Amino acid sequence: MYRLAGTSALRHLDRLGWNPVRHPDRASGKMGDMSEIDGMGTERATCVLAPNPSAMTLNGTNTWIIAEPGSSEAVVVDPGPKDGKHLRRVLDTVEAQGRRVGLVLLTHGHPDHSAGAGKFARLAGGSVKVRALDPRHRLGDEGLGEGDVITTGGLELRIMETPGHSDDSLTFWLPADDAVLSGDTVLGYGTTVLEGSLGDYLGSLDRLRAFSAEAGAATILPGHGPKLDDPIAVLDHYIDHRRERLAQVEAAVAAGARTAREVVERVYVDVHKSLWPAAESSVQAQLDYLNGR
Ligand SMILES: [Zn+2]
């Protein structure tokens, strides 16, 4: 029996030169324009778009520079791929603001977000640390996790663990701007393919939805694609989409599909075949979820 595990599918994509942000449904999404993404943000957050666009990374990775007005220190979230020109441009942007880099944070460890982090920290200066949930992606001995509050340069960033896209996915809340930095848990368009468990992901979406409503979130600043100005509507869409897909997978299994591949062949008929390996990893997560509940 042919059964492709999620991580194998991702490795397969890596061999194809694709970064692990997956979006089998992007045909139904709205493409952002590069010029509207680079430089976008809020009062405290500015996006520097990395030049790594692909079917999987949408327009490229969004690197975020975040700083309190009047502060001489900035926090850089997700330096991006190991691309010297991009890393240099991020640093130049920080310096053009009259600031230096105080800290680097990672929303998760996928290489399109993290591969350049060590190089960037060294470029920025000897003592700059990289904090991440997964110890493998840290520089220095400080981790990052649920309930942590970052106060670099007078900034306030609150950390939530939101697993699902990956086991180490974090979401950052920037209360002064009512902004949610969602990493790849929520993207600027389309939906995310899962490497972690669907149960975790649904829990993370429900939590972000409840949090956004209670905290009055006004903006989502995603890891890829344009920013989103109606967080509740976006999260409702994500939650509905997952429920619909789950119902489709259940129906395909009821109709006789036995493997992730067989489910994909039924459910993702309208999606280009180049994205089927990614879809398969997503379907496998759904099958695991259905089998486990
Ligand atoms: Zn990504």
C-alpha cells in the first residue's frame, strides 16, 4: 500500500527546490501584488519582502521589522532564506530607520523563514540572538514560547503557541498596533498546508479567532502575502474551509478511497498536479485526525 507521510512529502518538495509553505488551494485565492507587500505594515511593523516567490511561498517570505516609535532598537521577525542581498536589505532598512537590531525572532523553523537567521544575526552585530521555539533554530540560549513577552526597545510583543502548520509555529501579538503576526498559520491569501496535526491546527485557529475577537485585533501580518484587515472574517473563512475539506475527505473515504493519494485524486481534482504532493500531506493530516477522534 502506498502511503506518503507528511514529512516525506515535504522532503520531496525540498528536492524540487520548494520551500515548505504549502498551498494546494491557491487557485481560489487572491494574488497579492509584490509592490503592495514590500514596505506594507502598521505604525510599528514594516515588511521587507524576500525574493523567493514560488507556488509554495506565494510572493516570497515576509520579513518583519518591528520597533517602538522613538526607539533605537528593532526586532526582526523571520529574516527569511539565506539570501545575502535580502539580509543586507533588511539590515539597511533597519539602519535607515536610525535603529540597530536588538533581537531576531522566528515564527517557526521552516527554511524560508529561518535559514538566513544566523547569518543575519552575525551581520547585525556580535551579540544579536535568535529566539525560536525549536532549540535547533536558536542562536544563544534563550527560547521562545507560550506567554513570553518581548520588551526589546520598549516594544511589547506577546507570544502564543499555535501549532498546526508546523509543531513549532508561534503567533505574535503586537497590542499597540492591534496586529497579529501569524507566520504561516494564516497566510495573506489561500490556506496553509499542514505538517503538524489537524487537531492542533483547528485548536490554534479557534484560539486565534477567540483571541482576536476579545483583544480587538485589527490586522493580520502574515508570513506570506498581503496583510489582512479583517482578522475575524479571515479566521472564520479558514475554519469553514478546514471543516469543508474534512467533510470532503470523509466523503471520499466513505466512497472507497483508502490512501491519501486516492483521496487527493477525488478531492483535489481542480488543483494542479504539481501541488498534489503537498495536498497529500494535508490529506494525510486529515486522515490521521479522522482516525484519531
Ligand atoms: Zn513560510
